[in-house]
Amino acid sequence: MKECVFDLDGVITDTAKYHFAAWKKLAADQLTLQLPAEFETELKGISRIDSLIRILNWGKIREHYNDQQIADLAAQKNDYYLKEIANLTASDILPGITTLINQLQEHDIQLSLASASKNAPFILKKLGLDDRFDAIADPAKVAHSKPAPDIFLEGAAEINLPPAECIGIEDAVAGIQAIKAAGMPAIGVGDPHELRQADEVVTSTAKLSFVLLESVWRRVNS
Ligand code: G16
Ligand code: MG
């Protein structure tokens, strides 16, 4: 194992609640839709535009919006989201993540980020983690979003390492599928049944460690 590829939302920090608050406001104010709570989980790891299209389809109003209107709505959601995350600090890093990063770097493991979020560099900076990562895969550069493997393959390619030398960490089903499709062992953070396609699932980021990642990587590659 030479590289660990991290998802952002749900693994490094919990931005899902802020995404959901922004989508809820957009839906209520501009679409006169009341989004049910299930959307918080359903939109995890899903790109901004794909999330909006899911919401419009759910509200059965997709055909009322052209591409330009969809782009404008997505930009409006991002304005709401940026307000929500304005006060993010290092105290918003999920438990165990800073320790894990320290352990991985002590073992010369490269770190990369494979987030669907175009705000990822800004968020890492707010968390004080931007200088800890060797690469941030740019979601604007990849053709297909999760569950396609593209963003995880990009995370490996940016460090010039083959996927077989990497391990991925994700909290979303689509993300686990993306890691596996990239040919990497997958660690899930969350519900073991929901994330059963992962090679190992921990119920909290506090349970992640270099020793666990290394043993899963060896087991999958043996
Ligand atoms: C995150 C969130 C998604 C969000 C996506 C795009 O994914 O889980 O809900 O829609 O990023 O974010 P943005 O609108 O900031 O570009 P990930 O891959 O970090 O879990
Ligand atoms: Mg996530």
C-alpha cells in the first residue's frame, strides 16, 4: 500500500448536512418543493448537477427547466452552500482523521482526495488540511461521476501510482462502487449492511487506522 485515496464529505468532514440545508432552501424558495429528509443520504457523493436533476425528477418538474435554468439553480444552491460552510474550522474534522493522516504520513503513504465536490480545495483549506494532501483530483476533469471509477483513478494517476497500490475510503454506496470499479480495496464508513460492497466497514471514522488499512490492503491483494 503506497497511497490512500480519501472521499471528503462523510469521511474527512460532515458537509452532507450543509449540502442538504442548501438544497432544502433552494427547493423551498425557487421550486416550491419540500425536500424530505431522505435526500440528505441520497445525495451523498452525487455531483451538484446530478443532485439537482434528481430533485427536479422527484418533484416531476424536470421538463420545466432548460439547461441554462438548471445551471443557474445549481449556482444558486452553491451560493447557499458556501454561506453554510463559511465557519468551517479544524474542529469540524471528523474524529480520528487527523491521527490517521499522521499515521499514514509516518509510513510514507501518499494522500489524495477523490471528492465529487468542486469546493473541495476550499474546504480542505478551511479545515487546515490543504498542505497534508499530495493531490486533489479535480472533479471537473473527469468524464463520469461516482459510481464510475474516474475520480479515484484520477487520484491515483496524479501521484503516478497504479490503483493496485492504493486503498480508498468512502461513506457513500456510489463511492464504494467507484473505488471497487477503480480496482482498489474499499473501506466504508457507516452502516455495514448499506456499505456491504466494501472490503471492510467501520461504523465511525474514529475506528480508522494505518494498521487496519494496511491489513485490508494485504488481505484483498493476497
Ligand atoms: C460531495 C457531496 C455531494 C455533493 C458533491 C458535489 O461529495 O457528498 O452531496 O453534491 O460533493 O459538491 P459541490 O456542489 O461542492 O461540487 P463527496 O464526493 O465529497 O462525498
Ligand atoms: Mg462522501
